[in-house]
Amino acid sequence: MSRSFPMPQAFVSPDRIRSLFTEAMSQMYRAEVPQYGTLIELVADVNAGCLKNDPDLRDRLARAGELERIDVERHGAIRLGTADELFTIRRLFAVMGMQPVGYYDLSVAGVPVHSTSFRPIDEAALNVNPFRVFTSLLRLELIEDEGLRGEAEAILAKRRIYTPRAVALIERHEQKGGLTETEATEFVAEALETFRWHGEATVSADTYKRLHDAHRLIADVVSFKGPHINHLTPRTLDIDAVQARMPERGITPKAVIEGPPRRHCDILLRQTSFKALEETIAFSDDDGAIQGRHTARFGEIEQRGVALTAKGRALYDQLLASVRGEVQVGAGGAKAGAYDDELAARFKALPDSWDELRRADLAFFRYSATSAGIAAAVGSTLPGDPEALITSGYLAFTPIVYEDFLPVSAAGIFQSNLGTDQQQNYATRSNRDAFEAALGATVQDELALYAERQAASLDSALEALSLAGLPLKTVA
């Protein structure tokens, strides 16, 4: 007599879990910050108009496999307080197929944190859902007041920002190699609790004020039960249009768009936002009878362009620094229009055509064999030179989208939306070793990831053209 045994449940993919989490996060944040919903609607309208009016853009996004991801694309940001919190968040994001990429030292811009971005790294996973979370760790050693530093450490040591069940499901994923659909759904619900807003401070009004006086961001990290998501960012195809139309929807944008100027060929990352909400909070004094106001959560929009090589990034940094060093926006400084004009003028030094960027080795591109090239390769030998193949129409290239962040832009967004121009001088005290020790892993080099994608795409394209293994000139 044979027995039937229940089949083991299959694990769902990390991409599936990441998509479930992104949707749940978006729904939660929309309920908590209604203006986020308004922002999503505005971005959707602008994007639809861009795709309708620019067939070349639509075709380029479609060829790169990026068209479907635009509407679901989001990035969030959180700020953690302890090494243990950072260590566990790495494990939590790993369940969703997200890895730490890049090290960002924001202390050089007057913000006492250092950060990484958790995101997928595989091209296929990015095209399914490129959810990213810019994750910062408070640098307590930068609090000059020793007494306040010790008090902040003691407060943070007591809190537990992950639910016991979330930790158990992380451990199950690590031990078993995955989660079932039921477990994944439960994991998303439990993980979401870490990112939820809590209007009750865990500190007294006096402690909050002292933390706030040291730096508004320190108060935001230390004073609450968890690291509430402080913004959730959709991707637009025309950030200038969104910036101009935000007031029509009752949203006041920040003065300038962070990052490079408007260009025909978008590079790196441009960001804008509306100022943080002023929210009522209850302090721990007298069971929450004392109330105050807190600003932390805001709305942000981004426009992503091509990833730049080390050479391109050096030129970008040089040009941006030259403008920011001479033209200040704000009290006593130039108006936003003057800043934008100067930025555009300086950036004329960086080529504004895809082919020029590629030939000058300033940006990364994905290569693919064209149908004409594949047909020509049948029964004949094509030139073993990528440039000749491109000229002949046998090899095509499309820009690789920049998936990461810019520290100067991030600091500018942070400062603007904390409602202050506070610029403490933390000097240059980068401490990547300490960050990676807390993380329990080495952050990946984003430039190496882009270079690998470019090289792999070229290898695949040449193989399709029956040129694999031939000695080839390096792509310029």
C-alpha cells in the first residue's frame, strides 16, 4: 500500500517578496502622508505625457527593458541608530534580494550619518522592481556633548525596532534558503512595522529639545520607537515639469533641483521634494500629556539618467563643486534661477550626446546585437571592432540607468526638508571600516557593478554576432 506525502511548498522569489513589500510600503505611506498620493498622481500624469510626446524615449526604455518598471519604481530612506539595527536591516533586505551598494559619507556636508543603498544588483531583478532604500546610520561619535552622546546611546540601546516574528522569518529564510508564499506575506506585514510612523516619542520634551539643538536629524533618529520611513520616491521622466506643476496640486517644492542640470541626455540623478510635514508628537512626560511638533517626513521625486564611469563622475563632481562653491541659493545668496543658469553653463563641458559620452568613456552602456547584424553574421565574418560594428548598424547601445545615489544631493535634500540650513562642521571624518563592521558585510562597488553589466552585454552581443573569442579593440 503506497502512501502519499504532502509536497513541500515552493519558495517564492526574492523579486516577488520585494514587490509585495514595495506595494505594502506605498499603501502605508500614502495613508500616513496624503500628499504622497497627490505626488504619485502628478508623476503618473507627467510620465504619461512624456511617453506620448517622445516616441524615441519610449522606444529606448522598451529596448532596455525599463518601460514596465517606471510605474512601480520607488526608493525610500530610513535612519538607524545602532550597529545592531544596521546589521539586522541587512539581513531583512536580503530576504527581498537587496544588497548594500556604495558607501556615502554625509558628514562632509554637515549631516552626522553615513549610509549605503540596499537594492537589487542583477539586471533582470532591477527590471522587475528596482526598489531601493537609502539607509543611514547615526554617527554618535560626532555628537560633541559627551553627556548627550551617552544619553542618546542609552536611549537607543533600549529600543527594539524589529518584531520577534520578523526576526524569526529572517532566520527561517537564512536557514531554509527561502520563504513560502504564506511566509512571505507574513514577513512583509511584520517587516512593515519597522518602517511605520509612531507619533509618540520615547523621550521627554527636554531630552528631545537637547537632541534637536545638537542636530534635527539626531532628534529624529533617537526620539522614536523605530526608524519611520521618512520619504518614498517615485521616478519621473521629466522632473522640471513636476517641479513646475507641484504648486498646481497644492505642493510647495524646494527651491532648486538637486544634481545635474536639465540635459538632452540625462546623467546620474536629479531630485526635488516638498518640505517635511510638521507633525504633532506626544512626549514621554506625564504619559504623553505634553505635546510638541516634529518635522521629518517629506515627499521626494527623482529623475534617473545614465550611470557615469569613474572618469565621468570625476568631471561631474568637479563641475558641480565649481557651481556650489561660487553660487549659493537661499538667504543672502542667489535665487534658484541664477543657480540653474550657472549650473547649465558649467555643465556644457560634459558632452550631451549618447555617442559622445560613450566614445569619451564617460558613461556606461548596454550593448546588443541588432537583427541586421545577426543576419549579416550568417555565412560571413563581421569586423572584429565594436566601433565598426556600431557604424555598420550591427551593434546597438543604450544607456545603463544609474541605480544609486549622490551624497551631495542626499545631504541637500536632508537639510532642506529638516527645515534648516544647519551646517555643523564635522570635517572629513569618513569611517567606512566602522560602517562595514556594523553592517557585517562589505558594501559593493557601484562602478564595478556597472562595468560588469557593460562588459557582459558586449560579450553577449558579440557571441550573437559569432564574434565571441576574437581579439577585439576595447570600446572607447
